[in-house]
Amino acid sequence: MKKIFLSIIFLLGLTLTAQQNQLAIPPTLTGTNINLNLQNGTYQFFPGQITQTMGANGDILGPTLILNQGDFVNFSVNNQLGEDTTIHWHGMHVSAINDGGPHTVITDGSTWTPAFTIMDKAATYWYHPHLHTHTDLHVSKGIAGLIIVKDAEEAALDLPRTYGVDDIPLVIQTKSFDNNNQIVNHANNDNVLMVNATINPYVDVPAQVVRFRILNGSSQRVFNLGLSNNENFYLITTDGGLLNAPLQTTRLQMAPGERAEILVDLNGRENQTLFLKSYASEFQNGIYGATLPGMNANMTMNGYNPNSLNGADFDILQINVTAQNANPVTSIPSTLANDTPLDESSANITRTLTFSPQNPGMNQLNGNFLINNSSFDMNVINYSIPLDNVEIWQLQNQSAIAHPFHIHDVQFYILDRNGNPPPATEQGRKDVVLVKPMETVRFIAQFSDFADDAVPYMYHCHMLTHEDGGMMGQFVVQSTNAVDENTSFDLSVYPNPATQIINIKSEKPVTKIRLTNMSGQKVFEQDFDFQNNPDIKFSKPGMYLMEIYAGSAKIVKKLVVQ
Ligand code: C2O
Ligand code: CU
Ligand code: CU
């Protein structure tokens, strides 16, 4: 009897060793026609009861979209979820109607067909649902995918770019599950860590320079990434583009919504194993992921503790080094891009946004958060920004928890944190910034290319519980031409479709002509003086909007170019 009892103890010991699972690599979609089907699915996360999930073109997550700068891409997003949703292209510079924010609802059973030119720099972006009050539900249940943008600048560099081999996508997420193995949204007990929806993942990579494209796709948790043994790695991109040179570091803080690409030099490391970890024990309190979620020790958050991930160092991914492959990148490039941050003196306005809790005092972490003392209202435009404006946004966190602030439409540069320059890891193009408790962060951005009086862009906290709880606002970008749309005049444009010459016959003197393509991008604008005829170059045939101004009056015509 005694002998059997001992062997049971031994077996229990064995089951404590977590089983490692091969990292799933999302499939890719590329080209100029991208079809996404949003669907319900199931996924076996744990033994026993199966988990209900949502995914794009599959049971969970979605394909990685590989898009080329300059391509005009037609998307088709079909919603078979049984409920409304939206799809937003996080980090990408697109017109407001194509942006997929909460106003652009894809009703259940319908198909949304945005189409736009890829204007972004090479980097890693992502897509996810953005239906107001439902973003966390749809993302937590599984809808999220990476977008890899390629451009000529990046293509000219000697960087690893064989997807799934030496260029590895990593969607890092924590999720909360109930006792029936079902995903719970708006929950703070997110103790299940996964990468590409794989729990306890390992990946085999060759003994050469390997690139990891990392997204923190968690609803709330911040990671403090590092390698085992505090090995060096090289940051090459921030959210929206390459740095000017690889940045050697041992830590990279990543808040929800942030992306980064890193290089790890694994030359001569065949048969070794290392780990990508989060050193969350190093977090100051007041960051979701630290020992305490609020900066004040007496502030608690419902469901936050106990959670073995909070304030602890833990493994995210086991990296097994295998033989070097036939075409290895073996060195870290010395330079990357040539990007110049916007200069502070080019800004003409500073907008101040304060973050504060709805609940006062010690209970503040359990309520909603406000921006400038108000909660999101779909019917209120918080800012009207003149097209092409360069602005400084000053974010003042007057609460006890860090908020990852995100803005649509633009990439920004962080000017300072509490008056000091940002750390080197944040000195590139960004669209999310973690604003720590009681901290003030200033960034600079230019709002170019896309004006739309009607459809707003969002800015919000990317902790999805906070976003769904109303920590969001919206802005429109307005064309600077003051126009009286009600004044009409007789005007004809012919021939239409046009091939070589466009004639405009107008009752009033024409003062300006502006052309935009159907994705809202300006292709031509000129003040008109009858002295010389403008020469308009069209990059491709198709439909354009022609705005013809006569002083303060404007007429818009659809123009087809063959
Ligand atoms: Cu990633 Cu407005 O969102
Ligand atoms: Cu976004
Ligand atoms: Cu927040």
C-alpha cells in the first residue's frame, strides 16, 4: 500500500511540467483582393469542455495580411457572427470611411467592402473589431490578425523575411476563462497566456538572425519583454515603421495594441533553447501586470488577484534553435530607415486630454475612466482638426493606473514623458503610448491626406475594458476650404468618362479644383486662374471625386477616368 501511494506522488510531480505545444503560425493572405469571413468557431484550449470562439477565416484569430505600400487593395469583410461588429485596421493611415471604427457597423449577415491605397511604411499593423461596448468581447473571443506592410525601403535591407521560418509572427494575449472553459470578457482574472492562440508554445528557429513580429493583443495586460539570461536583442520597428538603426536592448515594454519587430542573433546557437519572457516583477505598481494594479497599495481591482502572472517573471515562448538554413541573414544591419520626427516648432496647437476615474478614491480601479471628464458619446465630435494640421497632444493621467492611449489616422512621435525625452525604445513612429499613473506625455502628429466632415476617427484607451466603458473620444479632420455647400451654380464636366481632356463649363469663375480617389486620398489640387490649363496625372483609371470651387461655393462631380 505504501509503495503505491509514493508512485502517485511521483506522477503528480510529472503532471506539473507543462506540456509544450508547437506554436501555430497564422496563414497569410496577400494581393489586392482580401476576403475576410468573420465566423463563430470552437477551439480546444484545455482538456474537457471545448471553447466557443470567433475568428476570421477560421476558428480563432485571422490570417496575416501581407500588403504592399502603393497597392490599391479591395477588401471584403463578411459578417457571419450572428451579431453586429466592425473591423478596424489598427495603425494604418486610411480615410475615415475605410477606418472601420464604431460608426462603420457591419451588420450581421452583411459584407463591408472598404478599398484603399496602402500608404503606410513597412511595419506590423493589425486588425480587430471595434463595435462600441463590444470590442473586448469580439477581440477576447478571438478576432485579431496581423498586417505586414512591405515597402521598398525595407525590401532593400538584409533582414529576415521568410514568414514562419526566420520571420515569426507572435500575437501575445492573456485571456480569462470560466469554469466551463469559456472565454469571459470584461474580466480581470486573465491568467491564461497564449501566443497565436497556442498555450505553452515552443517554436523551432534556425541558428541565424531571426525576426519576431510581436503584437500585444491582450485586452488589458502590459508585458515587459526580455530574453532568458537577459540576452540582448535588437528593436527594429516601433508601431508604424522602421527605426533609423537597430536598437540593442534587453527589455521592451509592450502595452495592449502596441507592435514591435525585433531581431535575435542566434548564430552558433544550434541545439540551444532560450525563452522570450515577461519580466513583470520589474513593473512599478499601477501598471496592469504589476503586483498591484493601482499605484496606491490599498487600491484593489475586482478579480485582479490572485493571478500567477501579476508581478511575476514568466515564460511567453520557448525558442529551440535548429540548424542554420540555406539563405541565412547572419548579421544585424547597422542602419535601417531614414525617418525624421516632426519638429515641435511645426505644431500650431496643443490639445490637453486628461484621464480621470469616474469613481473617486480607493475604489477608482473598479469603475469607468473619463477623458476630459466625459464618457464616449457617438453623437459628440470632440475635436475638429484642420486638414494637414501639426498638433501636440498632451495626455495627463490623473488616475492611479496606466492607460495605453491610441489614436487613429496618424502615427505620432513622443516628445516627452513628464518633460523628459522618452526611452530609446519609444523614439520611433507610434500609435499607442502607455501613460503611467499621474504622468504627462506629449506627442506630435500631422493629420494629412484625409478630410471628412461626417465620419470621425477615434482616440481611446486600448485597455479594452476601459474603451468599452467609454474611455474614448472622436475627431473629424476638416478640409480647410470654407465652403458654402448650399450655393449651387451651373456647371458641366465633359466628356465623362474622360480619356485625355476634361472640359469644365461653368456659370461662375472656377477658383480651385481638387480631385480625390474613392479612398478619399487627394490626387490633385490646384488654384485655378484661367492662365494655364492644369495637367492632372492619374496613377490609374477609375472613379474620382472632382470638387470644383467657385469662391465659397463648391460642386462635387463623380469623374470616371478611362
Ligand atoms: Cu486598435 Cu481604435 O483600436
Ligand atoms: Cu486603431
Ligand atoms: Cu485605460
